[in-house]
Amino acid sequence: MKLITHNMLTSNIIKGVKNGFPLKINAVKVENITVDYNRDFITRMLPRIEYNALRSAVSDIGINESLPEVLSESLQEDDEFLKKMHKVLLEIEIEEGELICPETGRKFPIRKGIPNMLLSESEVS
Amino acid sequence: MFPTPDLSHLKRSDYSKIYEPDSDSFLFLDALECELNIIRSLDPLIIVEFGCGSGIISTFLSKHILSSHCSLFYLTDINPHACSSTQKTYQQNNVIQQFQITNCDLATPFLQRLANGVDLILFNPPYVPTDEVVNSGDNLIDAAYSGGKQGIEVIQRAIEQASILLTENGLFYMIALELNSVETLTLIAKKFNLTMEIVLKRRTLIESLIVVKFKRKLNSAQE
């Protein structure tokens, strides 16, 4: 699971959870995967990304990648910044670990890179 | 005709756990090929496939229809074996676009964040009429078939989710049985402010299948 997926997942599917976002990450095994840089893709994705959630994901995993505190407009044209976003969104692969609902603490396992977001019926209704 | 993705890595034993691509899957691939120009001109950034199964449909789309585009695929399946099979299929076929797989029901955990943000949705749903929908337990392969009453219980939820996810010009392609669903599907689409048209039809030995396309209804100001 890459952070571009983490950024789109919420646990408000659980009964009683309001936002369920961002999910906390407990990463047990993380790999770096080289992906070809595509500026156009990152530029198009940028408006879809919740920047603060991405920053907290990076800090949860504990990787040494400093993202600026605020996503200013000038940054969105800055190649160095876009390459950093590419790296953080696409090149970090969480192989094993779990996602944790920020409100209930419910854990969603990640195995072989695939998060399991399934809930039992009693958790939904 | 584009070649079908290589599925030689999937064995007989895999097909006791996941849906084996059949005439419906191949009809879906043909429909995507018919729609090639429309899909390419949409230039989809975010694509969602509900119930990706073996991964054949998205792999085909990525390799042949959108090979020169930069797109991100979010693939989901309720069946963990389907998720790992899809992972193997895109690796086997050297897919270069981003494939992200999540083990979940339709796109439920994505609905909030991807609302109005998905350009293209694909679904080969469980459409066989059954007493109830299977979505848990040991026989998850049944989830690939069991469509519930009239075969449309899962389909109805998928259309509702598509109505939340699609961008203004987004498209949702889906397989259905012609027999009992055209009128019903049109009504469900209408309820969620979508329009539906039939893209392709094919009669097989046992059933008559259609591929349908949903899009957002234009509001009156645009008409």
C-alpha cells in the first residue's frame, strides 16, 4: 500500500465514527520502490491530496523526508517539491503493518501490501 | 483485436477461490475496445474497479486502451484471493501504471475522499439471481456470482456508489443480464441522477449479456 492510497481511505464506515481520517499507520515492513517520475501525474494529483494527512502519514512511518508545513501555491510549480511528493506518494510501499481508526482504535491489517478494510456486519449497522 | 492479458500464472486451484474469466469478462474487454476513443479522450486520472477478481479487466485497460496515459487504478475486491491474484496479474503483464489494491466491499472506504473524483469505473458484478448476497464466510467465490434478489442487489449499491464517485464527465461501465435488468437498471440509474445506455450485447449459450454505460445526467442549464 502506497501513501497515495492511505490518503483516500477513511474508517467512517464504522458505525458511530464521524471522520475516520486520516488513519494512523503502524508500519512493520516498508520498502522503497523506484517509480518513473511523471510531473504531469503528480501535478494533476496534487489538488486531490489532503496535505496534512500526508504529512502525518510520513511522520507515522518515521521516514526521513521533510515536507514543508504549508502547501503554498508557489510550491505546486516547484520541481524539487513535486519530486518529493512523487517519492512520498508512490515510492514508499507498506508491505506489512496496520491502519488504525483515529476514533475507535479499530485496526485494519496490511498484508503483502494489501490493506484489509472489511468490517463485520455488527460494526457497520 | 488486442490480446487478452496473460493469466498463465493462475492455476486451476486459484479458480476454486476466484472467478475464472469467462464469456462475460471477454465481452467486457470487447466493449472497452469499442469505447477506446471515448475512454482515451476522457484521459482518466483516477480509475476504480469494483470486484477486480483475476485483474483481467483493469490490466487490459491499462495495457491496451490507456497505455500512453498516466492513470491511477484503485482496485477492490471483497475476496482476499482475488486481491492477491490481481496483484500477480498486473505484475505478470508488466503493467506500468499505478495499481493499488484494497480488500473491501465496492469502494466503501473510498467514498468520502474520492467523491466527484473518479473518471472511470468498471464492474463485472455478481448478477446471477440468488436468495441472498454472499459477502462473507469461507466460500467467497460465491460472492462473484450471487447477485441477490433479481440479481441486482449488489448492482444497485454499485450504481449508488458510482453516483457519488463519478466526476462530471465520468463514465461507469458494467456488465448485466439483458433478461431482466434493462428496465430495472434504467430506473435505478434515474433515481441516482445517472443516464444509462447499452454499449454492447452478446448472446451466449446460457444467457444474453449486455455491457452498459452510466454517466451523470446533464442538468437542465446545460441541455
